Amino acid sequence: MMGEREEDDDTEEAWLQLRPMEPLPSQCCGSGCSPCVFDLYHRDLARWEAARASKDRSLLRGPESQSCPSKLNPETFVAFCISAMDRLTKDTYRVRFAIPGNGQLGLQPGQHLILRGIVDDLEIQRAYTPISPANAEGYFEVLIKCYQMGLMSRYVESWRAGDTAFWRGPFGDFFYKPNQESSSEQLPWSYQEKTRFGRLGQDLIKELVSCCRRKPFALVCGSAEFSKDIARCLLCAGLTEDSYFLF
């Protein structure tokens, strides 16, 4: 009987049942995560093909992870309990998730997480950046804006304190370090001549505008006060209001 079962396990039908399922487009958040759900799919597919060729199912498992199951993992979704959910406006929520053992999330500025939800039997994934302090202990918070026709919005609005949500991450390769560049020599050659270091003020903006061979169009992104100050400097430098955009 044992021999018959092993033969059944090696049939074409048995191996096809073990073949990884390709993710749906809705399962990709579109944020350029590494690994993406499609990266994981192709990795698992390669493992499946190698295991099938050698008829060795142990190859399907891959290397054993040594990480704690309650800690974040970029490849596997981890469950976190919702400890509080505050409605700040008619469509915006601040959600707090408990971290077991009074632990810390461990994210760097600029990194984000991926949330998984299921709506009408369709799995969806979206990227969110926690707003809680990096050193917060025992919790992390996320600010989520909901949209009338949004699938993830429907999922989020169904949450209640005590529910469980699934996250994976962290993602994002940008690590902020104040004043990490003090010389243009470390920049790509094409940027060196046009890059200026120092405080962004009226004189520097005038210099930058005057260096342009054609009338420039400026994109300004920052706090309300920053945008107001830069807009004033751009006007003083000779630009008109239709020559810049404030985010």
C-alpha cells in the first residue's frame, strides 16, 4: 500500500495540484516592492519545477526561516491585532495595531508595509506607511483614507477593534541620513554641474533660475509654509504664477 501511495504522489495530476498559483493583478500593490508577489510566485514556481524534475517534494519548502513568526517579514504576511480604530474625518481612519511582546516595528523613514485584504473573494494588496514614531513600543499606527469605490476601503471600513489584519514588509531602499552629501563628487556626472549645496533661499533660487536657458517650470513639494516661501522666491526671481506648481 505504501508503494502505491508513493507512486500516486508522483503522478502528473498530483504535481499539477502542487503548482504555485499565479497572483491576480489585484494582489500587486504597484509600489515596486522587492520582493513583489510576482517575484515570490516566480521563485516558488522555480522551486516547483526543480522538485518536479527530481521528484523530490522537500525542495518545495525552500530554506527554513529563522525569524520569529510575530515579526515582520517581506515574504510572508504576519497577523497583527487591531487595538484601536479612530475615525478622524468622514473618510479617514487612524488604526492602531498591537505588536506582541511590547516590541518595535523597526522601520526606517521612507519604508512602507503591504496590507492584504479580501473583498468578494478577491485578494487585494495595498501599500501604507506607518505614522507612529519609529521607536514606538507595542504598537504601530497607520492613517488610511477610504474611497467610495475602493475595494481596500470596503475592507478597512469593515474593521473593528479586536479584528486581525495581515501585513508584510518592510519595503523601501531609501534611508534618510541628514547632510549625507556634502560634495557633488559622489553624484552622477550629469548632476554635478547643476547641483547646489546649502540653504535654499532667495539668492540661490535667483541663481538657479538665471542659469536656465529656457523659462523653467518649478515643482514645489513641502509644508504649507515652505511652499509659500518658495513661491514668493520664484516670483521675485522673475517667474510667473503659471510657471510653478505647488503640491
